[in-house]
Amino acid sequence: MNEEKFTDKIFTISINYFHRWYGLVCSIFSMIIISLIIYKLIPEGAIPLNWYAISILIIVLLLIFYWFYYVFYYPKRSRDRLGVAIAVHVENSEDTNYFEKDFLNPFKSKISELNLPFDVLVLKNHQSEKIENQEDARKILKKTKAQFCIWGSIKKRKNAPEGNKYFFSLRGIVVHQPIYEVQSVLLRKEFDTLLPNTLIFEDRLQFENFDFRANQAVIALDYITGRAALLSGDFNIAIQLHESLFQAMQGGQQIPISKDILKKLLSLEYDQKASFELYSNLSADDYKKSVKKSLQYDSNNYGTLLKKAIMEFNNGKGDPSVALNTIKLAKSHITGAYHWLYSQSFLHFWMEEYDEAIKCCDKLKEKSYVGENFTIKEVITFNESLLKTIKKPQLYYWLGFISYVKDKNPSMADNYFQKFIEESDDTMENLKIRANSYMSSIKKEIGY
């Protein structure tokens, strides 16, 4: 009887604690016991003892190799997809089947149904047990090369006389470079809102709540990873994730996210896409589609309205007055930024409305905003490109003004002003006077 109890104990440790060193020892011992039993059943002399010993040694070595793989190997995402690491520690081994059948399988199915670009990397129970805080989760992300980690635990506790209760806790962290710490904090807060840390339910409601938890996790994964991708400038991933969520919402699925918030995010993401297509000289059709999609989601998107005006201007082939009206509309939807004033100034110069253009220039002298240097470079590049194919002397004045007043480059400004003086006509007398005044100031400043 004692031998039976001892053997049972060895087998139990082998199964439940295989990831520990003593689990490995017990597994080897169990394997030897089983092989001895089998060996006794084989007719005497059929297998020489030395061959039997060699076979046992090989099996032991294979078992040790497998143990190292089982304990230390972490699944890794593929190169062309995002990774989500699932690290949920199930306290009672008998609940593992419930977790896999009622949480993991629905979770994977929902990701597949939404066509989300994720590899689901499920950690083993002993690996999940080690994750207690965000630092632990970050280490898992490095090992799996994933961008998102959902970790937590499932515990069952007695709750007499009602029965047992499950405590299902989940937390999440997203890493999508480059994200600043303050942005990471905001993402964590949003995640906590979408996926409350702990859900408590009776064991008879296990299926419904495990499935509910899976749905919560997919929504959080979709939304938060898309937000992180947007913050990192990865607009394609952000669009793919958030559009799938929006379509699910349109299909009637209950999602704890405001439709207006999701639409504004998608509008911003398509605006980023349009910016990339515009300044990378990609297909004009793709750029127009991105602008159109952005305004479909939010007709008041300031940045996209500015891009729409560029489309309407169409390198001088479009209607500048229509573009000017769009700029005025964009202006009404922003405070504290003055990108629109550059566009408005340019259009007045283009339409030879010089008094209005000068008024805009005077306003630009007084205004500044974060990121204005980038706008200045864009404006200079855009106007220089136009002047290669179109004769518009007033644009040299405009470039001279920007270079001197905004870009703080008097030498370059002097070159532009000189070109303007050389090519200007009698309709530009007021601009000539101002250009000569600027050139006089530049001469005193750089002493040529």
C-alpha cells in the first residue's frame, strides 16, 4: 500500500510539476518504473540487458531535452504580423480545459472573424504564473517579440452555500515604438476602462463569462493596439484594426467605445495616410481616396480640410477660390494653430489679391505654433516646385518673406527678393517697395 501511494505521488508530481526540477526527476523515475514493467512483460532474452539500458539512457536524454524546451521556450510572432501574448495562470488544473475551450478558442475565433493581423501566442501555465506586474509583462513582450500582452489569473474559491466562484483577472500592456511614457499611461487607463481588472462569477455561469471575457479582450486588443500604432505613426495598422472594430459596431455588436471617438480616430489615421502619400509623391488617386475617407469619418477634420484645399488647387489647374473657401472652413475648426494662414496667404498671392496677401503676412509675423518649422519647409518646397513650371513672380516675394521672417535665412531671402524684382510687373508696385525694404534690412544685417 505504501509503495502504491509512493508511486501515485511520483506520478502526480510528474504531471503537475513537470516544469520544476523535481518534476523532471520524478518524470525520469516514472519513466524508468514504466519501462521496467514493460521489460518484465517481454520474453526473457528477447532484448539484451545492455540494449535495454542504452534505450533507457536515450529516452532519459530526450526527456531532459524536452524538459528544457518545455520550461524555457517562448512562442514568437511571425515577422509580417503583430503579436499578442496570452499569459493567464489557471490555479486549478481541472479548470484548464474550461479556459482553453471557453476563453482561448472564442478569443482566437473572434480575431479570425475580424481579420485582425495578430499571432496569438499562448504561454504555458508555469510561464504565466511568473507575471505579476508590468515589468514582468515587458520581459514577456521581449521574449515573444509581441506588441501586446494580456496577463492575469483564474482562481476558484469556495462560496458556501451558493457554490464556488471564479475570480478572473486580466490586465494588459502594449508596446509599439516609439511611444512616450505619458502616452503609455494613457493607453493603460483606456485599457483598464475597456477590460476591468477582475470579474467575479459563479461556476455555473462559467461558459457565459469566459466567452464575455474573451470578447472584452478582443475589443481591448483591437482598440488599444490601434491607438498605439497611431501614436507610433503606423497608420496602416491603426486603420486595419479600427475599421474592423467600426464595422463590427455597424453590424450591431455592443462595443464599449463611443462611435464618435472611433470615427475621429479613423479620420485622423486616414489623414496621416494622406500626408504620407502627399509628401512621398505616391499615387494621386490614393491620396485623394485617403482624404475622402478621412472626411467621411469626420467632415471637420482640420488637417484633412487643408489637404482637400491642396486637391482643389491641383497645382494651379483647379479653382483657387474653392480652395480658399475650404481653408476658411478649416480655420473655423482649429484654435492655436496657424497652418491655414500659410495656405490662405499663398492663395491670395496666387489670385493676385496682394492687399489681402500682405494682411496675411502681417498676421504671420505675430503668430507661431508647435511644428511650424515643418510647415515652413513644406511651403518652401511646394512653391519652388510650382515655380519650375509656372511663371508667378509674386511667389518669389512670398518665398522671400517666409525665408526672412520665418525661416531666419536672410541670404536665401535676398535671393528670392532679387528674383522677384527682376520678374515683377507694374501690378506689383506695393510688393516691390516692401521687397526693397526687406533687402535693405538684409544688407545691414549680413553686410554685403
